[in-house]
Amino acid sequence: MKKLTVRIEDYIFDRLFLVAKDNSTSANKIVNVILEKYINEPREINYLKEIDNKLQKLNDNIEKISKRQYLHFKLSKQHFANFGYLSNADINEDKCLKQLLNTKDNFNE
């Protein structure tokens, strides 16, 4: 059997010894069991959380794009409605366009 020295934080050290005391065994055996379980675990299971995080980021990005496309669609509809009307030529006077641009859509969140 080989020896290994490990440095851990104080709170982890305290928790480790509490677990060892509850199981009536030594801290070395607890660390050995933890490491053995982690090493022998199939890799697919180890990476499921990472895959889930990446899928969540992709889903968030797709939602951002969808919200931006919807805003673009509303702006395009307003542009089409204003096309050719001289009364709506001034952007600063277009009440509908102002309303579209000032809505609290939070499409960047």
C-alpha cells in the first residue's frame, strides 16, 4: 500500500473526521473509499452535469436569438406599415416605433 499526502481545507477536514467518527472508522479509509468510488465511476456519468450545463447555455442562447428575432419582426412590421407615408417619415415623431423600441422586453436577458 502506498502513502499519499493531501492538503484540504479546515472545514472539509472537520467534516471528514465527523464522517469517520459516525462510521467508526479512520479518515484514511473514508478518503480511500471516496477516491475509489470516484475513479471507478463510469466516465459518462461524470460528464452528465457538464453536458447538462452546455445544453442549458445553448438553450439560453436560442431563447435570446428568438426574442431578438421577434423584436426584429415587430420592427419590420412597423417599417412596412410606415412605408410610403410621409406623416411617419420622422422617426422621432413615430409613436408606434417609439413604443416598440421602449418596451421592457428584456430580450438581452
